[in-house]
Amino acid sequence: LPEGDLTRIRAALVCEGSLVQVAQALDLGSYLKLGKGEDHGGGRARPSIQADAVEAMLAAVYLDGGIGQVRKLIHRLVLDQEQEKTAAGRDYKTALQELVQRENGQVLSYRLTGESGPDHAKVFAMEVLLNDGVIGSGQGRSKKEAEQAAAKAAVLALEGEAP
């Protein structure tokens, strides 16, 4: 797999947020044996405890069923969910970075080119530059959204598709 995909997969496997989502999907918190103080203090819903519980569950499956069984479980609970998220919302800034990094010495940057609208409904305009040349532009309700739109236009242009 490309390095960017491997990085996303690794992050999904170790990220507390994704492990908490697994714990919540399984209602794992209701099965935890906690001390009275921790239970009364909201320990069942504490993200660090939920993430630890998922890791412990995966370790137990490994010890009981071996690597094959835990691999299937990790795919079903974590990796398949991550693939769905990636397919639903492509991160064009990362995709553009990966395209640009194929050649050494490439410099990618973003430039704010304008803001319009009232404070409660601002629209930002952004350009993405490759070695100081504009390769894409876009707009969004936040600077981050505008950067994604500009990156999408650049990716489509670099891949030879119409934006």
C-alpha cells in the first residue's frame, strides 16, 4: 500500500478515538468491572478506559484464538470502518501531498486569496501552489474546508480529470 494509506491504517489501529468508537459500538463499557469510585465517577464512559478495554479484548482474543482470529476481528471492528470513512470523505490535502512527494524538491503551500460574507457566514478562498505556481483553487466556510477544495481541484488537475 502507499505510505499515506499505511499511516492512516496505523493511526486507526492505535488512535484512542477509533478504539473508543469500537468500544461504544460493542457497548463494552457496560461489561467492565470497575471499582465503586471509578464507576460513580463515569469511568465506563471515560475514553482512555474504553480504549484500554478494546485493547484488552483484542489481546484476550489473541491469547484464546491466535493471530488469525484477532486479525479477523481487527479487520471487522477497526479497518473496515476506517476504509468506509476514507471512501466517504477523501482527504485531498493528503492525496495531493502524496502525489507531489513522488518527485524530490517539490514545495507545496496554501495561500488565502480572499474572504467574503458576514462574520457568521464567512466564505474563504484559497489557492494551492506547487513551487510557487498555482495548481488549484477552492472556497469553503472555513480555511480548512477551502484548502481541501483547492487540494481537490489540484489533485483532479494533476490526475488529468476535469475539476
